[in-house]
Amino acid sequence: MTRHYNFCAGPAALPTSVLERARDELLDYRGRGLSVMEMSHRGEDFVAIAEQAEADLRELLAIPDNYRVLFTQGGASLQFAAVPYNLLGAGGRANFLHTGIWGKKAISEARHLFGDVHVAASSEGNGHSAVPRQEEIVLSDDAAYLHYTANETIGGLAFDYIPGSNGEGPRRPDGSEVPLVCDMSSSILSGPLDVSKFGVIYAGAQKNIGPAGLVVVIIRDDLLDRARHYMPTLFSYQALSEAGSMVNTPATYSWYLAGLVFDWLKQDVGGLAAMDAINQRKAARLYAAIDGSALYANPITLRNRSRMNVPFVLADPRLDRPFLDEAEAAGLLNLKGHRSVGGMRASLYNAVPEAAVEALIDFMADFEKRRG
Ligand code: PMP
């Protein structure tokens, strides 16, 4: 058996030790004579798995007691609709920071469902190569919340600050505070986080959390009753919270695997500060290799370069195909950039080991020597 190095943007690499544990428990979960996949979600065993996963996530992120954690479905994309459904009930407009393709999708969904939205700042003007500065963010008088994408997975553009963090939070022109909502799909758990700065955090699981099919939502409890209109029950944070995320059958196996990943982060990695240091090293090594070469280039302003997704182009696009073919032959998988932008992208999520980055850098240098 060979496990290659996987740089996929999502579904992404999982820690080998997590997969080994899942394998060992696959047919017979701890002597129960059945698989987690086959268990009732309301039975004692699965409820214990679910509760442990939440407890470990709370510990990793130091989630304050006045926040609820939901394990839901529909991908991060469903949250583009669920957030306005849940938070616009009392009126007001959704405010957005537009920093790339995912932010734009969130804007478009809210606009189609609820009409007018306000873009409080955008990086469109610089081709999404630098995020707007804090002082450029101007909320509308009627802002109900401010939504942003912490890490644009396709563009490789990441915020280097939390909006509103220069004061106590994002504020309307009259000085009143609005909740901050963050799509953290591709950066959650990559390092420590001050959850108390946020109203809602959501993340699709298939990058740093576990397999696809699960979305984690972290919501401050005073925001649970902002909805005024009926909405599909499965969108409702209140309903999900009251039912312990079991309004209907949850994605039990993905939830269990997420729990194994949280345990790996705690026990094997040693927590998010340790993870942060590893991620810092991985990204620094790869960007240094790109910047030091004549063949590869990354266009993002230094302070906003993503540690999780590193897009780069080759000086001669005719070399793209040979690069990808030879990388794959060398056991370096899924380096092709998103179909909308082309080029390459190496995603360096938590489960991508430092050795994978070293192998990629060696391959890139060798390729440049031969073909550059
Ligand atoms: N937001 C971000 C930042 C993403 O990277 C993605 C998926 N790559 C999404 C939202 C959409 O996630 P999903 O496919 O789970 O709906």
C-alpha cells in the first residue's frame, strides 16, 4: 500500500493515523459488533461519539460557553442561504466583504433570496491580490451582520486580521456593533482563534475537519432567535440547536471521523498552537521556493498569502501539462489549479505533512532545472 502526497483543495488529505483508526474500527466498533455507519444516531454509542467530538472541538478552539456548536449538512454553500435566513429576520441588510469567488457566491445567494445587500469593501479593484484594509470597510446604516471569507480557497487570499478588531467589532456608521459572520471553510483549525470576536463561524468539513457531508456552525447564543419568518427547518439554527443537531438523521460517519481528527489534533499534534507553527513552516518553505524561482510565481500581497492554499503559475503555460503529469508520476497528487483560474494550487491543510511540502519543493526545483 502506498499513500501519495495529496494537495487537493477539498475533499482533502486526512491524517493517515485517523484513517487507520477508522479502518480498525470499521467492521466492529469497540466490540459492539457493528460499524459506526450502521448505528442509530440516537443510540448511546453514537451520542457519546457526537458529544466527545463537540467537547474536543470546544477544547481545541476554546469556544466560550455562550456559543452553540452545530454539526449540520448541505455544505458551506447551504450556509450562504442559512445565514441570511437566520440573521435577517429582524430586518436590515446583509453586509459583505468581497474578496474572491467564495465571497461572491455568498453575496449572490443572499441577494437572490433577500434582495439588496451591501458590499462594505471589496478587493475586486486589485484583482483580489490584497484584502481591503480595516479602515476601508464601510458598513451600511441598516447592516444586520458583516459576512466575510477568512481564506479564499481558490484565490489563495487570506485575511491577516479580524474585521472590526481595531475596535470591539464591526460597527455601523452610528457606532452600533453588528455580528461578524465568517466562512472559515478552508482555514478553521489551522491555528488558534478568538471565537468571541464572531457571531457565527461556519465551515464545510472536507478540508481541515474531516470528510465531506458535514458542516460545523459555531454561533453565539443570542443570535439564535433573530429569525422572524418560517424557513426550511433544516436551515434553522434554533431548531438545530434545540435538537442537538439531530433534527433529522445527521451525517453520522462524517461526524465520527471529524471526532477522530479533533482527537488527532489534540493528542498527536499537541493542539492548535503546535498546528499553527507547523502550518507556518510549510507555507513559508513553499512560498520561498516559488519566490526564489524564475519559473513559478504567486501574485498575492505578502501579508495576505494563504497558508492553506498556495496557487502558483508557470511562466510558460505550455509546461502546465508536463508539470502535472510528472508530479503525479512522482506521487504528488491534485496540484491542478481551480478550473476557473488555471495554473497550479497546492493546498497545505493540517493533514498535509511537512515531508509532502519538502517533496513538492524538490520536485519543483528539479522540474525547473530540466524544463524551465
Ligand atoms: N466556502 C469556501 C471558502 C470554500 O472553500 C468552499 C468549498 N471549496 C465553499 C465555501 C463551498 O463548500 P461546499 O462545497 O461544502 O458547499
